[in-house]
Amino acid sequence: MSIDDGLATEFFRTYDDRGLLKYLGFYLSDHTAALTEDQGERRKVVEVKPQLEEIEINEIIELAYLKDLCVSVQMNERNEANQFQEDVVGKIIGCDELNIFIGKTPIPSGQIRHIEIFKG
């Protein structure tokens, strides 16, 4: 079956390419989905855990490090909505004078509000 050159020319002369319009529709859809997800994250309320004494914090850190256990750490920092951040969870791999390291994340030891052995 051959295509008539006149028919092809007429088709491309009258064809309305919605490429950019279609692309912008996809972009708007993805952007709306991202905003909805971000809004859900902002509405999430993190449970406020009790402030532990430094001695209790050090005992849990030592136990978790020696027995290679996972910990859950709540920092004594708040976000722009004045809520606590989600807990940092993982194994303590080391420390220096100022930080303990949970995985590759440095946690300033003076900023720990609550720490517990993670049972998840």
C-alpha cells in the first residue's frame, strides 16, 4: 500500500501538534503530585519523647555500641513548623569528641533529646 504524497502533505499541513501542551500537562500533573506528597509530610506529627538525662543517654549509647544494636534517636531540634524531626534510626558505628555516628550521619551528642534501643 503506498501513501499518496498529496494526502501526506495535507495531513501534515493540518496536523495540530500538541507536544508542548501535552508535555506541560504531564509536568503540571507531576508537580501537583509532588506538592500533595510534601503537604502530607508537613502534616505528619512526630511524637514528642521525654528528655533523658545525659547519664541515661550515655548508658544507652554504650550498650548499643557494645552489643551492636540499632538505636532510635530523637534530636532536640525543631523544624520550621515547630515540630520535632523524625527519629534517626541505625547502628552506632563510632564517635568523636562532639558526635556519635549512626551510619554516616553525625549526631551532635549535646543535641540528643531521647535515645532508645530500636525494636523495629
